[in-house]
Amino acid sequence: MAQWLDAKVTKRIDWNDHLFSLRFQCADFPDYTPGQFTKVGIEQDSGVVSRPYSLVSHPKDKELEIMAVPVEDGVLSPKLHELQENDDLKVMAPATGFLVLNEVPDSDNIWLIGTGTGIGPFLSILADSEIWLRYKNVILVYAARHQNDLAYSDFIQQCQSQYASQFSYVPIVSRDKVDGMLHGRIPALLQSGQIMQQAAQPLDAEQSQVMLCGNPQMIEDAMVVLKSMGLKKHLRRSPGQISQERYW
């Protein structure tokens, strides 16, 4: 049964003035699967104000970690943005969600395609051994508005170094033009083939699985493009190539 647990902030990371991560201790939080999410909240007189957040952390980590943006007029995110070390918060246990590898079929290539904080579950998945053992090629496509919105670069570089022959990274910015990065929106860059060219890997129904997470409009538009390429949504009763999780 789901229940609220007490947690305490141990570290905050400010990637820029509007993108941040919180790391926190929650001693009784049960084991979870990379890619899952939970609710994080702050207790107020009226009860716990909460929203779902993917866990960036890996189950083997001693602490939990989330990534967030303070939404203007949001009921929770601006309050989370104010939290400092040793501040209290609430975490819902257990974690849940189906954007996990044990729901995804085997293939040669697996494409992790995310926008903004939608990259969170993929970072947890990349920190686990399963993805590297099951898939010949792992491609991370990470899109944001500006270059300084692309977080966790140290971890991504670690993956590039550790799995040099297996891992491809495709960063995308929509507002800036940066050398070595694609410019534009994911659906258009899929349609033009620039993402596949940058990754130097095929994306097709025979060789690929795709995991989508982030902006609902990106997911909707990307689904149209991917379906035109012969891929379809993966369901247990009807196996396909596309798994997805919307972020609002």
C-alpha cells in the first residue's frame, strides 16, 4: 500500500537558474526499478502537496534524486526550488511506472529519447548493467532549449568513456546553435534522418526499440513520425517498438 515517508534533503544541484536536482535521504524507501517514478511533496496545514517525479538515482544509490524545473504559479515546484540541505520533504513509497526495461523487448538498438527533465528515468536506466548487457547499441537523444539546460554531462561523458563502442549521444538544442549539437525539434530531426545520421545507427522496426519521455507534444509528434517509419506502440498484448511516458 502506498504511504508517505519522511525524507531530508542532503544536496541540491543548480544546473542553472531554473533547472535543479535534489538529493535526499529516505531510510525506509523500498527497492525500485530504474526508470520508475514516485511522488515528492511538502507537508502543509492542508496536507501533503505533491507531484510525480522520475527517480534519476539508481536503486543501488544510498540516496534518492530527482530533477525539476520551478513552474511559474506551480503549487509545488517553486517550493521545491527553495529547499536547502537538511530541509524536510515527503516521498511516496513504493515507486511505480512502466518505463522500465523489463517491459521493453530485446533488439539490437535501444533509443532513449527525452526532452528536459524527461531525461531523468534514462539516467537511472543507463546507470544499471541491464541495458548494456541486453542491447548491442544504446543511443541517448537529449533535447533542451539551451545548451546549459543539458544536465548531468559528467555522467553522460562517463558512459561515453566506459562504453565507447556501444554508446551514442545525440544532444539537441532548439533555441541555440552549438557546434557538435543538432538544432531543432526531435520530431523534425527524426523525419529528416539527422538524428540517425548523428548517432550513426539505424532506427527501424527490425532492429530498434524506442523509449520516449518528456514533453507531451514531442511525444505525440514523434509518435506520428515513428509510425510513418513502420514502428508502433509497444503493448504487452501487442508487442511493438515504442514505449513512452508523458511528463504532464
